[in-house]
Amino acid sequence: MSVVLDKIRLHAKAHPNSVVYATLKQVAGGFENVQMTWSELDENSNRLAGYLTSRLKSKTPLLVCGHKDPLMLVAFLACVRSGRAYVPVDASTPAGRIGAIAATVEPELILNVEDMDGMPKSSAVLGSTEIRALCETAPRCDDSEQVSGEDIHYIIFTSGSTGLPKGVRITAKCLDNFLAWSQELAAGVTGKATGNRIFINQAPFSFDLSVFDLYTALYTGGTIQAIPTPLLGDMKALFAYLKSTWADIWVSTPSFADLLLADNAFDQDLLPNLRLFLFCGESLTGRTAQRLAAAFPKARITNTYGPTESTVAVTSVEVTPEMAAKNAVLPLGAEKTGTRILIMDEKGEVLPDGKKGEIVIVGDTVSPGYWKNAAKNAEVFGTYDADGRHERLYHTHDAGYRKDGLLYYCGRMDKQVKLHGYRIELEDIERNILAISGMERVVVIPERMNGEVKDLVAHIVENAPVQSAIKERQRIRGELKKRIPEYMIPRKFVFKDSLPITQNGKIDRKALENGDQC
Ligand code: AMP
């Protein structure tokens, strides 16, 4: 059974003509409003699912490529209604990366919703015109094959230290368990006397933060107002759009709120109904919370924490003014029902309150593991057996401690960073630079300010002297653009004759960077 899919059908029956999803679409010379009703979502995804059921031979996950077109949502639901997981691939993904994802997933079909370039030749591809036609003409399906329980609902690919992205599998049950909690966080939140709740979506669908707004809105019968990334290039248009949304609930990374807070117009007058900020994905600072509280006196602020591997988020805390004043970086909060957080030392022993160790997540939203990645699964996933129960467990490699019932974050124990909210394995960038001709040794170092990563710097040794640093930077950037998303490309490239080495012969990263957060 899938509670969320059942609820979506019920909402579509109850208010077919309400808007479920709205956004702006980039057209020549600007942006135009596009929207979709609940009945359109239900009808179109049902017919597209009917097509998939009747035409496809296997149940392989399908890639759904595009950005924020309403048809993306239709395609996601069509996959799961036909019993297939979907893999969201954002329009910003370069061809090399799409190829790597497709090679791992081996999808029988790719739904190229926004007609992106760089589709791999190995799979059949349907473009937007064909998909739209199928949404109108394909035979309906009866939903008897829809995903449920331990079936995979979606696979989100995140940066991997091997230079290839790894696919996090999230089951229908994990998603339902997450939503039972996320809808409580949003319960009762509205600036209006009546009516449905409007959620702001900031994150691309290939980032699991988007699951927070997208699915909590779908689960509760609300509306999603999605901000397309190109709109960030036109702040005036972005603010005009925000004003038009009448949003009740805001979901974003703290970085995005910081970006908007730089403009004094980001306040309660712009969004008079806004009553809740939900943050996840990176540290929320006391200063950001204080500035938001001053700009939005009617809104609550909630910090949440969790990795993609445990379905979006597993802890939350409502940020009080005292908490914001006292903490440079806010606590992560307490775990949701169904989740248990353990702080472990290197030997796997559970540590008492106050002691710093690794944050280990146990419970009902932990993924069954990465897609076809046995080695990595053995390293980070496991089971926790206690009280006669066998629950899934995930080693986050986040350092933290618990105090007075709240979890606190102390940075990463490995080479993963968050830059502007994006999760990046530094080794992923290094491997992709090393794959370019002429490279001998590479190390990518995060540059931090107040503990927060602000930039990435690649220190490179080439196997022949670099004649022109400017031309070489251009060449490397050009090559990287084909392989990794833009946000992963370092801002600075430093060419060196050698890199500092530790006593045991490894590259001395510490000599090139500065400290952790606790
Ligand atoms: P992602 O899978 O993209 O959601 O990234 C998960 C990682 O982001 C976690 O393992 C943490 O390192 C970091 N993270 C998520 N939420 C928070 C938070 N509220 N505060 C600090 N770091 C966070």
C-alpha cells in the first residue's frame, strides 16, 4: 500500500479544479505562468501510467529528465502508479553525468519531459510532445500495479567519492513514514482563515529537499509554488513571483534564505500569509534565524536535519528567539517517531549524552541501500537489533552529540561538503579532474568562512609545466562542464609543482585547509 498515492487520488476527487502545482516557465523574453489542477495531475499521470504498463516489458526504474515543468510531477506519479521507481534528473545535469546514471540504472525508457540534450543512446527516449499526447490518449490504468511497501518509490543520485554518483533508493513505506511526520510539522500552519496551504518549492527535484514540499503538499491536499532556477538570475522577477504565490509554508536551504535576506523587500509584506519556514540540508545559523524572525514576525522557524539516505529529514526543532540568540549554529533537534539516533564511536559503541561521535540513524525511513552498490552498502548500511526488532541503520559520517534531548552537529567526518546547499564529495570532483588529460595529482579543498563552505579550490599538479594558467583553467572548466554539474566545478584552480605530503606519504589536506565546526 502507498498512503501518499491513495491520498493523491482522494484529493483529486475532492477538489479536482484546485491548483496542485504552479510555476514560471522560461520563454523567449521572460517567464510565463504555468499551472496544473488536481484532476489534470490525476488524469494525466493515470493515462501515462497506463501506457507504461501496457508497453514496457520490465519494471526497471525510469529516468525522468527536466526541471520544474508540471509534467515532471505527472511523469513521477505515472512511474510509481505503474509500479516503477523514478529517477529525477535535473536539467542542469551534464551529458556525462546523465550517461553515468543511465549506465547504472539501465532504464528501459527515459521520459525526457523538457527535451534536454545529452540523452544516452542506450535507452529509448520519449520527448515532451509524445509524453503530452500519451497523457491524453493512452488507456487508463487501474493502479493495481502501483508501488507499495518495500517497492522503490524513487532513486535520488548524490555525489559519490568514486567519481560516479550513487543512487539512494527510497521505498514507498519510507516515504509514507516520512510524510506522516512532515505533515505534522506543517499541521495547522496557514495565514488564511480557510483554504488549502501553499508550499514554496526551491530545490530542484533531483535534490531530496524537494520531497519535503512536493510530497507534503500532495499528502495534505495543498498547492506547490515552484521557483525555477533561471528565475534566480532576475531578482526583480523572483520577488514579483514570490508576492504572487501567497505562500503559507516555505521550504528551502538556509543558503537560499540568506540570499533573499540580502534584499530588505524579503519580509512579511511580501508574503503576508507565511507562517512557517522549514529548513534542511545544511547548518542554520542563529544569525539567519534572527534576521528571518525580524523580517517575518508571524512565521515560525523550524530547523530539520537528515541525509537523503534516510528520506529527507529525521529530526526537527522549532527555533525560539533564545535559541537563536544563544547558538551560532542551531541544534538539529529531536528525532521523529519511528527514528532513533545513536551517537557512536569508531568501534560502534554507543556514547552517552554530551560525548561527540558519529550520528547513526536507525528506523523506519532508512533506505534499503544504494542502487547496485554492494561495497558502499556494506560500508554504511546495516541493521540494528534491539527489543526484538530488526531495523535498518545508516552511518551518516556526520559528527555530533546530544545534549538536553537535542542533537547538535559538528561537521563531517569525511570529505563531503555542502556548498550553497548542494551535497558534494570532494573526491568526486578530484576524480573527474584526474580523468582530464595532463593531470598528475589533484586535491580539492573547501574554503570556509565561519565554518561554512564558501568556495572550492582545486590544487593541481600537471605532468608537464603549465604554459598559460588562464588557458589551462579554461580547458579544465570546459572539460568538467561535460562531466559534473556546474555547482561542483571549483571556482579557483591553482597550478603547483608539488602538493604537501604527510609523513605517511598522502596528500596533506590539513596543510591546505582549516578545521572542523565543534
Ligand atoms: P542531503 O543528502 O543532500 O540532504 O545531505 C545530507 C547532509 O547534509 C547531512 O548528512 C549533513 O551533513 C547535512 N545536513 C543536513 N541537514 C543539516 C542541518 N540542519 N544542519 C547541518 N547539516 C545538515
